[in-house]
Amino acid sequence: MSEKKRKAEKKRKEGIFSFLLGGRLFTSNILTKNAMLLGLIVVYCFFYVSNRYQHEKELVRIDKLTKRRNEIRNNLLVVKSEFARERRNSAIEDKLKENNIEVQPLSTPYIIYKDKQ
């Protein structure tokens, strides 16, 4: 019994690092017993890496689309403001004068009153 106790004490003192670094991990049957678990962990690692790669690609695509949307939105605002400027009565009158087209001055719009009953 005392011999078994000494071996157990010796094993405990060596520790996990000497077990791993000494190479006894590969000679013991721990790997063969847990081969399925290790294979499953490797498969999960591959799925994790591929999923992360796909996610990063999607984030880059979303960033590009967001930048493009902002550019289009800014262009829309510029075109809208130019259109509003060109649509004003004074701008129309100025264009007509530049092209030497004689028109009568525009009158103010009519005000329609609604009877309140």
C-alpha cells in the first residue's frame, strides 16, 4: 500500500505542466478516450472562424452601402434645393429677361375666402 501511495504522491507533485510538456499526454490513453470530443471541438472551431469571417464581410458590405446611401441622400438635397430655387417666380422672371422674352409681370395669387357658417 505504501508503494501505491508514493506513486500517487509523486504523480500529484509532478503536475499538469510536466504531464503536457513531458509528452506523456500522447502516450496515455486520454486522447483515445476523448477522440470524439476533441473532433467535435475542432469542428466547432472551424464553424466559429468561418461564421466570424462571413460576419466581417457583411459588416464591410453594410458600411459601403451606408456610405453610398448618404452620398445619394446628399445629392438629392442638392438637387431639391436647386429645383426649388429655379421654380421661384423671381428666378423665372430673371431667366425670361436673360432670353429677351417679354411677358407681363405676374400678379399675386387670388385669395379665396370661405364663408363660415
